[in-house]
Amino acid sequence: MKRTKAQPIGELLDKLFKSPDIAAKIAEGSLPHVWREIVGEVVAAETRQVRFVRGTLYVHISSSVMRSELMMQREALVRSINNRLGSQLVQNLVVQ
């Protein structure tokens, strides 16, 4: 068996986490935290569920007043989320 050049584990992990598939999954996993940072604690307290399916972020809000306000700000929220994630992961926001 031929040995290859040894590489530091940190470099290998960097390469792994920067691959497009892995990076997208990591960003997807951080969506609830990013949502809380962007909308603030008051809205986050009324958020019952944050779910991501095929480019669409589904957010369940218990307050009808907040839900209406967020519906009007959907495009700005999507831009803010994507800017925070550093990728165009979220294409659409559905507030329920």
C-alpha cells in the first residue's frame, strides 16, 4: 500500500465543511438560530416552529398580529437570512 502525503486534520475538516453539500446542511441547521437573531427575542418567543424544505423556510407564529407583519416583510427577511448565512439557501418564506 502506497502512503500519501500526511495532512493536518484541521485542513481536512476545512475541506469537508467547505464542500457545497455539507456547507448547505450546516447552514440549514443554523436557521432557527439565525431566525432568532434577525427577528429578535419578542418575535422568536412567538415562533412555534422553523422548518426548511427545498428552498422554502416555513415559520409558524402564534400571534396573528406578528404573523401579518412578518408576511409584509417576507422579502426583506429572506435577504437578511441569506446575508447572515452567506449563501442563497432560502428562496421563499412562508409564515403560518
